Amino acid sequence: MIPRIVSVTGVKEWSEGELRPMDDYLVGEEPLEIRVGDTPISVTMRTPGYDLDLATGFLFTEGLITNRNQIASVRYEADERQNGANRVRVDLAPGIVLDPEASRRNFYTASSCGVCGKASIDAVRVRNIEATNAQCSLDPEVLCRMPDQLREVQQIFSRTGGLHAAGLFTLTGDLLVVREDVGRHNAVDKVIGWALASDLVPLRDSVLMVSGRGGFEIIQKALVAGIPILASVSAPSDLAVNLAREFGMTLVGFLRGRRFVIYSGSERFTIS
């Protein structure tokens, strides 16, 4: 069975006192099992598509690998039930062994929440993440254009209205890549997985724009990739703000129209 990114279902719409049948588009959500060799590492609920980037991005942002050269191959792996559509196998390069402390946890990652909590906080602190690039700067007007740029290329969202997106931009506002998923953290992992495969990590001169809120797990993943500026259209959590401040990340929330709130790193904005 091949997973579907979008499906169509019959619904009934009530509007202005009238009830009528109509077709509605639904975003796909299916489990993806990520394995390193023969070892299951994670099961995450995701929107099918760019699964190989999702798998490598997840391993990287969770600290199980530290660079693209540690990966020998990544591929779909067949199984009797799903015919390979919902399982990805990553084989590591010769001599590379997973850290037992990092790999002893098997994650079940719900699409709505991501990997969060005490274990993830401890994992960030033991990875010795470097402070973000303090030399980069961003024009506020450039930042304000990013939500519209992101929305224009959200092909699945425009049909379903049920997806989160993550977009990677240059400091001058050029959109490098966008990925969509039912999970915010999955969309971010797909973007970072793409950047890892493109040999662009660390992303020291870039902006990550995400739909929804800027939660702790999103900040953590962006920091692992070296991203200095993160913006979202909604609010961050207090834990996310504290983490951004600790590592020198510029964190923006409520980016809507020509207004946004800076929670950390306001010195990166060029104000004329």
C-alpha cells in the first residue's frame, strides 16, 4: 500500500441555514518507523513524503549522528504489512556506532507534540551545542515578507488546511526549501534533513520560519543545525524562550503582517 499525502472524503456543509453535500480534502497521516540498521529507533506520525530527509533529520537533531558523513545509506525497507512505504532504514558508515546513552531510548513521537520533556532537555545540554552566529543580521522588512512567501508555496495546505510548514530562508529573504507535515517537528526535521544531504549544515546564515507555535522541540532542532534566527506566527513557550536565550538564538513570535514580537536576540535586527 502506497501512503497518500492527500485524500478526498464526502462531507456535509452547513452554511446560511442550508445543508449540502460536498467533497473535502484531508491531509494524510501515517506512522513511519525509523531504524538504524536492524534497531528500531523511532515511530513518528507524519505526512508521507520526503521520508528519507525526515529520518536523517531526526537522527541529526536528536543527536544520534553529528554529520552527514556518518551515514552510509538511507532507504525504504520493505516489510510484509506496509511494503516498505512506512519504514526507513539508515545504515551508518563503517566504524560509526550509536552512543548507547542516546540510542537506548525508543521514541514514540505523536504528530502534535514532538519529542519533549526532561529527557530532551538533558540531551541538548550534553551535546555541547555551540552558540549561534552572532555576526549575522536581518532586515525586519525582509522577515515580514516570509509568511506570505511560505504560504504561497504550501501546496498541500492550500488544499487541506491541515498542515504545518517549515521554510528555510537566506538572510536576504530567498526561500531555499519548504516542507509540510501534520507535525511541526516533522516539517523541521525534513528541512534539516534536506540541508544535511545538501551539505549546508551548520546553517549559520539562515532563518527558519515555522507555522504554529515555537515550542521547545522546534528550538532544540534548529539549534542543533546552527540556525541563528527562528520565527513563528504564534507564541513560543517559556522553555523555548529560555533555551533560545541560553544559546544566543533570535526568537520571534506572532509574526503577522508588519508586526512581530522579539523574545530573544533583538540585536540581530537592523533598524534604520
